[in-house]
Amino acid sequence: MVAVVQVEEISNGTGIGDAYFTVKDASGSPSRYYTADNSSSSLTTNPIPIPTEDAGYSGSYWKTHCINATSPATEYIKDIRWYITIASSNVGDQWLLGTSGDLVIGISNNTIAEAKASTQGFPSSAYEPSDGVEGTFGYFITDDSNGHSYYNDASTLSGGATSTCDFTSLADAYYVQAGNLQGVSGGRSYCIATQVIVGSGATQGVKPDITATFVYSEV
């Protein structure tokens, strides 16, 4: 039996393991980044401010996504990966996000090669709500005190998070979850955490959509 799979954004939890799941798709419900923990696709409140300090940068609240096999495969699905499709060298250039601006993703290994070869995601049961000062900034994924516990071992963005431009094709995909996702009962995959970084000199405005793709093998 072919699995039925949907992409979900996890948000609005009040603590670790407490979460709401919102189905996302390219046709009418994309994800939008805010300085708030909100899964809406169309709000104009709580945008990410552009830093006024030269070489400064600010962040959105991070977003958490996974896939959910609502109708399982005959045996299982496995080897879940993720990548984006962009026209420029990175999302920061395509979205005109200014100095150091980009879309970053949490990684649990120290190198990009490892991020493409072994599990980088975390269980949906370990969901951690994003936080910050609503309307002003979100804590960086890698923040030592307030970041994501799966990815905040490093104190800079070069350690526990990296540019999504490192994962722009199936051949170079980010490894969300190795091994089997589920048996006959279906289930949710491991999750990814992504965040928009806005730098000084960014161009204000709503940005064009980019496509992010989950891929997997099915038995």
C-alpha cells in the first residue's frame, strides 16, 4: 500500500512536548516566518525587523516541520531527507536579507558532510517552542541559554546551524531521519528546525515563496 504523507508545521506549544500540528503545502498554506510562534500563512503582524546597526542581524522565531504518514506504507518508509530549491546562491541573496542574512537549519553534527549522511532531526515528541521578544526578535537556534537544545552546543551560527544553501538538491539533501519511520500504524517523522536571519541593509517586504521538499524511500 502506498503511504499518504503530509507536511506539518509544529507551533504554539506551551512547553516541551506540547504542540499543535498544522498541515502545510505549496498550493495554499505555505509557512511564513515571524517574530512570533505562529503557523499562519498570511499575517502581516510581527515581521522580522531590519537591524539598523552595521553588520548587525536579527532572527525570526524558528520553525519546526516534520512529515506525517497519515496512511502508512505496506511495511515502512525510511531515510527521510530534505532540501530547498532556490534561484540564487542562497536564500539571503534571493530574499535580499542583507549582510549575513540567510535561512538556516539546525544540525546536530559538526560538518556539512555529516549532515548529509546521518540523522540530524529530533522526535516530534521532543518539540521545543521557539521564543524571543514577540515583534522584535527570536532567539537564535544556537543561543547557549535560549536556543534549541538539539542544536545549541555552539555559541555561533557556524556550529549548531548552517545555511540551507548547503542542501539544494536530492544529491545534497539534509538527512532528517535515517532508518525506518513507521510500521503498520503510520506516524510522524523526526523534525527539522529552520530560522530566517535578517542582516543590516536588508530590503523590506514580503518575500517570494521558495520550495522545500521532503523525500523518503517507501517499502
